[in-house]
Amino acid sequence: MSQSQYVKMLEREIQKINKKIDLKILQGLDYRKEARDHKLLLKKVRYNTRTSFTNKLVTLFFRTNIYA
């Protein structure tokens, strides 16, 4: 499984958990377990989609100098 496929799978799982949380909120039920799972999946997505500090600097440098 490629990294992009993994991230898409994580995003689908997040959407499923969001739906469960929404239903539980509407029913007035506790959703702590789902919130914890949601937080963990978000952490995994952010870890797998992060960019390096140097890449951010290069992007920022060239983006600001285009209009100069």
C-alpha cells in the first residue's frame, strides 16, 4: 500500500467515525471512544502528510519572490 493510499484509507475511517460521533451527539450518547479514535487517526494523517522544514522555507521563499 502506497503512502497516498494509506492516507486516503485513514481519511475514509475519519469520515466513518465522524458519522458515528454525529449520530451519538444527536442521540445524547457518550462518544469519548470515537473522539479518541478520531484524534489518533488525525495524528496519523498529519504525520504522513507533513513536509520538511527546508521544503517549507523553499516554498515560502519562492512564493514571496514571484511578485517582487
